[in-house]
Amino acid sequence: MRFLKFAVALFLLPTLAFTLLETGRILVTVLGNFRQAIGFLLGASVYAGIHFGIYNFSRPYVFIHEMTHALAALLCGGRVRDIRIGKDSGYVKMDKANAFVVLAPYFVPGYVLATAFCYVVGDLFWNLLPYRQIFLFLIGFWMTFHFIQTFKTLFEADQPDLKLAGGKVFSTITIVLANLVVLAVVLKGLFPDSVSLCDTAVGIAKATLNAWRILVNYIIEYLINTL
């Protein structure tokens, strides 16, 4: 099973490359309209400034990390037996774990989802449009929180989650690809007129297929010439 996941990870490499390029293009397009994205940019900047200069939000991250493990396990039909939240670490005891349960905290931005949920529900009862820039600020703040904390967790410590999910190569590629998709979806939700996910997905799929077609043709031609 681990070898199969490793093969899947290698197969996804072209998709990852093209998704990175397309998500970068979407981000540049959105942020290029400074007036509409100012709240988002301010939120991202404020979080980065606080994180690197004042407080690293370790306990809030441990909390949402372990809660996401627990919720993912419940969604997969598992039971959560114990949760411990510390300042710098924590754990969840559960009776079922798969790759989704193990990796979910690394690509599901829990505080972003909670903020969006509160905004959507609140907008059902009150007109929150005048407060849209505040909402964008919070989303930018928590998205940056998610990305910085995820990067820190993945690369500053040896995470057993990565091995448990199917190996470091599979887990890392899956996490990066999933985060790029999540970022694109979030930007689509915030700036729907500036982002076309359908066209982007079709373009990535076509580019991936073309890349594999070229690679397979090269391998076949190499083998023919060698033999």
C-alpha cells in the first residue's frame, strides 16, 4: 500500500506543478485589484507581523489541529476516545484513522471555515455587506495563520502523521496540492468575479495529460532506440 501511494504521489507531480502555477496566477489576479483585496491583504500582513514579532499562536494551532483530526475521524465513522491540548503539542486517541483523518489538519483551515460559517449565518439575519472588509481581514488573517503554522509543523519537526498517512513523499505532495486547491476555492468564494475554477481545472487537467503524453512518448522512443 505504501508503494502504491508513493506511485500515486509521483503521478501527481505534474498536476501539482500546474496547480501551483494556476493558483499563483489566480492569487496575482485577485491581489492585483488592491481596492477589493485590501482587507484580505491587511489580515495576512497583520498575522505575519504578530506571528514573527509578538506571539506565534502555538496553542490556538494545537487546538484546531487536534480538533480537525477528531472531526475528520467522526466524519469517517470513527470514535474519538480522548483529546489533549497542550501549549506546543497535543494528541487525539481514536479508533479509526486513514490518510484523510491523519492529514486533514494540514490542509483544512479550521478557523477560516468557522469564520465563513459565522459570516454566512449572520448574513441570514443581518446585512453584513458593510462589514465585508472586516470579514476579508479575518479570512486573510486565518489563512495566513493556517499556511505559516502548517509550514512550520511540516518542516521544523519530524511529523509521525506523514509516515502514518503513507510516507513523507505521498503526504507532502498531497498536503501541498490540497492546500493549493483550498486556496483557490477560498479566493473563488471571496472574489467570485475574478476567479473561474472551472476553466482553471480544465486547463490543469489538459496540461497534466499533455505532460504525461510527452513523457510516455519519450520513454517509448528511448526504449525503442535502446533496444
